[in-house]
Amino acid sequence: MTRVLHAGFHKTGSSFLQNAFFPKLKNVLFIRKLDLATVRTLSSQDESILFSNEAACGYPYPITEEFSTARLESTLEITKCEKVLLVKREFNSWVLSLYFQTLNEQHFWSLQEFISQNRQNLLTWKNAPEAIAQMCKERGTDLLVIDQSDLYKKQANTLQRISFFINGSNYDPADIISQERHNVSRYGMCTIKIYRILNRVLKNKIGFALGRKIRRLPRKLIQGRIGAMLDRVSPAHLASTNIEKLMK
């Protein structure tokens, strides 16, 4: 029996893996919600066990929590995992995606405000993959690091690598029910501005009541056709270069 921990990170394709891939792996018990009660009942299991915990190293939004290898090590001790699967993402692109996620959670700050409040803690995550690799080496824990872009650009090959790492077996591509991204991030300036305005309105009791009544909250609007239209008419778009400038 092999125990594997998928340790995130957030905003690196975890929703796709958790919803469309991990449950389809054969001879693997997939556990998405990690708690001590669940772990204690698994001692007699013969099949491989896969835990998925995006927050294994911390929770990076909306107010950033510092990256921690100690937190990851504690999780490995509790679950008795011998392997760690990590999906990394280019830092500036990752931070931009985190910012959009704060809008999904009904915050209304600008990108500059987000960076200003979270800059120091975000920097603790910049070299996180290297720190995890060092920790796993010292513990003798097997580590597989996947680049998030490969989940979409080289999906078949990447999923094959993950499947083989987890329990040494192949997967059937036909079992993957969806290869689409579960979240749509739109970075047009018009899109972001309207999103922030809608979130601010929603903080008001009247705005919240109206949003509930028509069942069209900001996230559904921006990630739907209206958001796509705003993206097309935006004179400029946020990009990784914006993060690079603000993080200096």
C-alpha cells in the first residue's frame, strides 16, 4: 500500500485533478477532505491512498498565509505518506491568479492594493518548490513536481506521469470526464473594474438582497458571457508583467 499526498498549490489546476482525474484512478482510494478521523480508519486498507490538500503548505489568499514546510511535514507525519505530488506555477502568473480568486471571494481591492497588503508573505512562497524538494530529500520522501502549464499543454503525458507516480499503473484517458478548466479568469481592465464594483455593491445589504433575488452574483456574471464581452472590449489586460513591477 502506497500513501501519496497531493500538496497543491492553490491555483495550479487542483480542481481539475480533484474532480476529473483523481477519482478515476484505478486501485487508488482518493480522499479529498483530510481529517484525523478519516486517517485513523485507513490502517487496514490494501489499495493505494491518495490525499489531496491544497493547503498542506499554507493558505495563500485572500490575506496571505506564509509558506511553511513545517506544516507540510506535520501533514506527512499524520497521514504517513511516502510520496508527495506537487504542481507548481510560474510565480507572477500564480500571484495574478490569486488576485482574481480574491475577486471571486467578493473582495474589491485593486491589484496594487492586493500586492501592497500581501507582498512580504507572497514572497515566502516564491521559492516554495525548492524548499519542499529539500525537505523531501532530507526525509527520504519521494517527490514529483509537475508544471501547471503541462496539465493543459501536455495533458496526456503529464497525467500518465502522475498516475505512474501514485501507484505504478497506467490510466485510461477515456475515464477522464472533462479536460476543461473549471474556473475562468478574465484579466481585462473593464472586467476587473466591473467585478470590483459589483463586489462592493454586494457588500451593501440592499445589493446583497438584489443579488440573491436575481441569482446572478458577480462571479457568475464575470465568468460567463458578460465577462467575456467585457474582456473583448477592454483596452488593456493585466499580465504577469504587472505583478513583476508591483513586487519590486
